[in-house]
Amino acid sequence: MVKYEDYDWKELPDDAKDAAKVLGYNKKMWNNNGEPECCDEYWDDLTNEQQEAATVLGYDKKSWDNEGLASCCVIC
């Protein structure tokens, strides 16, 4: 389950903001339904750091890959 799907950037806890930054998000991108480049990657192609960050946001391998590569962002 994606934990922060309906959150604005200012509502995210610090650990979720940090995780989002690792994945390439910033405040503007997050709040405007932008997607970082990693959303075009499969779980196994993410770095360990990116996988850990995605886990903080509620993803695992199955949910990341099953969301569809173009729609992995948590705010879309």
C-alpha cells in the first residue's frame, strides 16, 4: 500500500520527504504530479538506496513493478 498517495509535500513526515528526495522528487514535482526518472525503472534496476526510499513510501518489488512503469509516482 502506498502510504502517502494523497499527501501534499508539507504534510509528509521528514522520513517520507527524505525518501522522496532520494527518488528524485522535490516539492514542486511532488505537488504537481511530476515523476522522477526512476519511475521508468523496474524495481531490480533501482539502486539499493532507491529501493529503501521506495519502501519508506510504501512500495515493494511487486507493487512498484505492478503500478506500471509510467505511473509509479505516489501522487498520480
